[in-house]
Amino acid sequence: MSVLAAAAEQYLRLRNSLGHDLAEHQRLLPRFVAYLEATDTPTITVAAALAWAYEAGVDPASSNPARRMTIARGFARHMAGIDPDTEIPPPGLIAGHRRWRPPFIYSPADIDALLARCRGLHHQLPAATHETLFGLLAVTGMRISEAIRLDRRDIDWATGVLMIRESKFQKSRAVPVLESTMGVLDRYAHTRDHLCPRPCASMYFVSMTGTPLIYQIIEHTFRRLCDSAGIGAAADRPPRIHDLRHTFAVRTLLGWYRAGEDVEARLPILSTYLGHRDPRSTYWYLSAAPELLALAASRLQDSGQVTSR
């Protein structure tokens, strides 16, 4: 078995162990490897992936160039952690329906810069509200809709637990947070009550007039703050508020891998914490960052679950 063929087998086993539906990959990836071998291409290149995607004479069921390129790109991302000469075809090289948008993963410096810009807002209450809101999203992975709807009675100050009520899929869940996070929430509550002693709503986060926050206004402010801080300036697409949730999940998984934790056993815990319908939704994050996929592959290799002949 060639090096590429063995790597493709390892990649498919890895993805299968993470719960992905691989029927199409199992059919097409061996064909891509066979094409590389037939053309004496020892490593994946953009040119080779393009040529294979548009290869003549393929059967109708496998003739979608965009889907073939997606499969080639996924394998290239995996191989990039093994062979530094691997070229990863950029997204959008072949027009087609985009099934998902790769998340923007914020660095700690990005988040620090965002919160610093919040503190620079002209009015004291919006400054405190946005800093606390975006900081809470970053350290808990909560959905922005969940944070906006957070009620004062949903915070258990004694136990350090936030209650998220009837969120996506009509699921409720308890979200424990660190003592330091509770301290920040407590400081915001004092600032809010001092500046807005008679709010119009029982929401934890309120506007200057004491009304519930409006997502469109929050999103507009977030975009303005990111732009002014230069966050994501070199990214293909502007970073989103929801990418704070993605960042939390990816960094949690990276921390577990680096600490030698049994990630597969702990994934259901993260799934529950994030409010996913089932752990399969959480598996997606393992392919959201190349480093995560490489760590997962290495872990499987070390455990003997992935072998090459």
C-alpha cells in the first residue's frame, strides 16, 4: 500500500470514528488517491486536485466538481499535518453550494482587543454591557440569543450556575461558570443597577433605557468594534459573534488534547454544556481547525485504532 493510500485509509477511519457520514468519501477518496498515483504525483497539489475534480469520464453519480474538490480539500487538510509540501486548495476555487462556513477562531489577543474597544464606548452602561456580554460569550460558548434572553432570576449566585431556558431545540440546561466569571457578572449587575435603577425588563443585560437588548444593534456594534480593532482584517470573511462560540469549543477541545484527556469520552459533556441536540453536532468542531484534526489523528495513531499496511 502506498503512503497516500495508507494515509487515506487512516483519514477515513478517523472521520468514521468521529461519527461522520462517509459514504461519498469512501467512494471518491480512493479514486482521488488512484489519480495521484497514476499521474506520479507524490503529494497533493492544487493543480492535481483541480484536474481530478474536472476529470473526464467519471460516472454521473460522482461528477460534481465542487463535491469532488470538497473531498480533496478535506484530505489535503489532513495531509498538511503529515506532509509539509501538501497544498490545500482554497475554498471557492470551484463554485458550488457551500454547506458550512469555516469559523473564525479568535486569538486571546483578539478577544482582549474586542473587550478593550467595548470599554472605550462613549456611554458607561453600553460599555459595561457590551464588555460583559461579549466576555461571557467567549468564556461560556453561549449563543448570543441565550445571553440576550438571560433573566436576572436565571443566575444562581450561590452555586455559580446560569440557567439557559428553552433555547434551541426547546432545550434547557445549566451552565456552571468560574468564580472569576461570576465576579465580572456581579460587577456588571452593580453598574447596571446604579445607572439604570428602574429597568423596563427583568433581563440581565439591558439597554441604556432599561429595555431588552436587540440583536441587530448588538451585531452592528460588534462589527464596528471588530473593524476598529482590526480583528479579522486578513480573514476571507468578517468574523461573527457566533464565532466566539466556535472559538470556545475549539479551544476547549485543544486544551483537552494537549492535557492528554480522553476527548472522545468527554465530548458528550461539551455537547451538553453547549446545548447541542446530540454529540454528533459537537464532532463538527474536530474538523473546524486543522490542529484539532491533526491531534485527533495522532491520538488514534497512538492508541492503535489507526494502522497502515
